[in-house]
Amino acid sequence: MPQMGPMNWLFLSFVCLLNLFLVIIYINSVLLKTNKVSFSLLMSNKMKLWSWLW
């Protein structure tokens, strides 16, 4: 693996977070159509995910 600069790491992490955000929104909309209760579950999972990321 070639050594990557900080800007590349920043860009990669930004792209990963953006993809994660889009997936969360997609799952969120699908769950909201089927089950309103799972919204709070998804929010708590998102908070767990953010605490794991930082």
C-alpha cells in the first residue's frame, strides 16, 4: 500500500461517512414505511455508531 497524505485520508473518511449516512437514510425510510417504532431503535443505533466512530 502506498503512503497516503492526510488529505486523502480526509477524503476517504468523508466518502465513507457520506455512504454510511445515505445507507442510514435509506434504511430509515424503509423502516418508517413498515414500522414506526423502529425509528427510535435506529436512532439509538446511530448514536452507538457515532460513539464507536469517535
